[in-house]
Amino acid sequence: MHRQMSLLRDLQAIDSYIDRLRQELKQLDSGERIRAKLEKNRQRMEDIKERYNQCYATAAEQERRLQEFDARIRQAEADLYSGRITNPRELQLMQHEIEQAKQTREELDIEMLRMWEMLETMKQDIDASEKDLQQLERLYEAHVEDYRQRRAALEAEIAFNEHEREKLAALIDPDVRQRYQTLRERLGGIAVAVVEQKACSVCHTLLTPYTLTRLETEDALITCESCGRLLYDPKLLE
């Protein structure tokens, strides 16, 4: 039975290693956080561009209105100084309309200047956002490539060790193997414990003299009286 216990010890070691590999594989960061941030930044970029296009269209319309005012003012001034109109009141009314048109045009000009300044600020924001987006895209691509390589390496390592486990498990008596598997499922993956300083290495319960004597004298599967795990003494297995 010491031979079987030695095999169980090795089986426990390879099972624990496979468990750690699977846990590491499960915890691998696939880049979802970066991808989510990337999508958020892309949406922000689209929103900025949409606002920019709307403001640009408004500015273009404002520019057209300015050109119309300029044309109206030029036409009114041409009529004013053409000599065709001689009525003083009519001339005064026309002069007043020209002054009002010039004032409105000045207000439009100021508003137009503000719009172009806003468009310039938005353009700078777009340029900065594009640079940040490109940098984040490169970071995401590098992260995904690293994730794929690490995942492939872990999956290959797991497959190799699972194959080695099958070969090892085949050397163990079916009843012993089934008992080991049942304990492993019930006890959080650890079915075998080493005796260290007369205690179970997993639950740390001090073993009774009776159990210690059985380990030394009996060629049988001995369990911890506290946690029920299969015990082995390294000195006996050696």
C-alpha cells in the first residue's frame, strides 16, 4: 500500500499543479477593460465629431448670412450715393437702415468669431482624442497578443500534464483512485496530506499516537482523524 500511497502523493501533486494552471487561465485578463475603454473613447470621438460638424454647418450658414448682409449694405450704399434718391426723408431713412444693417453685421461678425474659436478648440480636442485613441488601440492589440500567447501556453501545459496524469492514474488501483477522487471533490481539491511534526500538514491537527503507529506499522491507507485526508510519512515512502 505504500506503493499506492506514493503514487497518490504524486497524483495529488500533479492535480494541484493542474488546478493552479486552470485558475491562472481563468484569471487571465483578456483585455475587456481596455476594450471597454477603447469603445467608450471611440464613442466620445464620434460625439465630438458630430458636434463639430453641426457647429461647422452653423458657421457656414452664418458666413452665408454675412455675405448677404455685405451685399445688401453695398447695394443700399450704392443706391444712397447714386443720386437717384433726392427726397431728404427717404435719404435719412435709407441711411438709418444702412446703419442698422452694419450694426447687425457687426454682431454677426462677433458671433462668427466666437464660433470659429469654438471650432478650433473642438478641432484640438479631436486631434488629442485621436492620438489617445491610437495609443489605446496599440495597447489593446499588444495586450490581446500577449493574452493569446499566454493562454496558448497555459492550455498546452494543462494538456501535457493531463496526459501525464492519465498515465499516472492508470498505475493506481481503481478502488484507491476512486477513494482519492471522492476525497478530493469533498475536501477542496486536497485529498492527500503529509505528516509534518506529528501533525496533518493541511488541517494542522496533531495526530494521535495510535495513528502515528499505524502509519509506521501498517501497509494501509491511513486517514487524518480530523479532516479525513489520506496521510503519508515521507520517510516511509522513501
